[in-house]
Amino acid sequence: MGVEDMFQVFEKIVLGMALIRMVSGLCEVSAAFLMLRFNSVEKALLINSTLSIIGPFIFFSTMSLGLVGITAKISTGKLLWILAGLGLIVYGIRK
């Protein structure tokens, strides 16, 4: 089984969500190494604040892909509940 065969087993939406999360994890690990490299509280806070900007983008990207993947499989009522939940998350984290 080659790499091409392995990727054909996964749904495209799931593969996309997983790849976004892998990029997110790479950003997190890279940020940790940068914090250690610079060895400065000020630079570590700057790096951490950058991650706080990237985090919501990653969250909404994966949720959007997931919603696209299940839109045809769930009822409109359930989709509205999911969107309402996302709206509450946005409301809760806004400044």
C-alpha cells in the first residue's frame, strides 16, 4: 500500500481537517522552539500572542470543513444548532 493508496482511503474533508491540524501542531512546536531559542520573556509573550491569533483561524477552518462535509447528512435544525453554538463561541471569546 503506497502513500497514494493511503490518502484515497480517507475522505477528502477529513484529510483536509487533519492537515490543517497538523499545520497547527507544527506552528505550536515551532513556537515553543523559538521561545527557547530567544530565551526572553518579552519575545515569548510576542510569540504566544501570535499563536493566539492563529488559533481561532485554525478552529474555524476545521469547523467549516467539517460543516461542509456533514451539511448533506444532517437536518437543517441540527445544522442551525451547530451554527448557534459556533456563534456563542465567537460571542464568548470576543473582546
